[in-house]
Amino acid sequence: MIALVERMLAQRPSLSALWNVIRHLPNGPKLFFKLLGTMAPYTGTIDAEVRALETGHTEVVLKDGRRMRNHLGSVHAIALMNLGEVATGLTMMYVIDGIGRGIITSLKMDYLKKARGEITATCDAHIPTTPGKHDVTIEAHLRDASGEIVARATAVWRASIVQK
């Protein structure tokens, strides 16, 4: 299994190709997030797992743990922001990796209630694939285990799609 992952990484696969292989491995979604953390080290500071990743849709789960909490015992605001950023970024990059580049230009958080326990970020967005520069607003809803929205991340990603 390790040899398979090493061979894939040596070929610099697209994010979608990497996900489509790794997600089927034992602990694949967790491994995928760890690999993502090696590519974007700050992203790897949260204890998360990708549950779903497909064109225009992403689900990322932040595991509950002491490292993710603030002094009040709830999930730290910046851990939630990191989760929102990675969920919106995966939604964008799954589509454009291999045909362009994306960079976040704005990130806004609305904290609606104290976040406790496991938090799931979900994104649904249309991502353009036509050549040129596109500013795309992607929203992530962060829900607690009861399904209640505890925070909302709104990110603007600049997608630069190259002509094929």
C-alpha cells in the first residue's frame, strides 16, 4: 500500500486522481488528509478527515479533541476557519487541479453558536472550467453532530484556467 502511494505521488497526480485511489484504501480518507497536510502544512494542523470529494461537493470532518478546543471547551474559532478554508479549497481544487490554479483571495467566517464535538463542513458549488480568470464564491456550512449549523465560511477563490 505504501509503495502504491509513493508511486502515485512521484507522478504528481491531480487531486481527483489521488482521492479516487486513496479513498478506497483502509483508512484512505484519513491518509488523504495527512497527505494534503504535507502539501499544505498549516492545513495539516487540524485533525480532520475527508468524507466526500467529487465535482462541486466536499465533506470534511473535524475530529473532536483537546488540541482543537479553546479555553471555554468549545472548538477554537481558527480551527473552524481552517476547516472552512480546506473544505472550500478542496471543492475548488478537485475540479481545476490539472487545468489551472486557484488561490484564495477572501475568507469570512460567521460563528453562529458554540461548536462542540465533531464538526462537519460541507460545500456545494459550481466551479467554472472555461479558460480565463474566475472569482468564485464558495460557502461551507459547518455543522455539529446534531446537524445544526454552528459556523459558515465564505471564501472567494480566484481560479485561473489555462487554454487547452
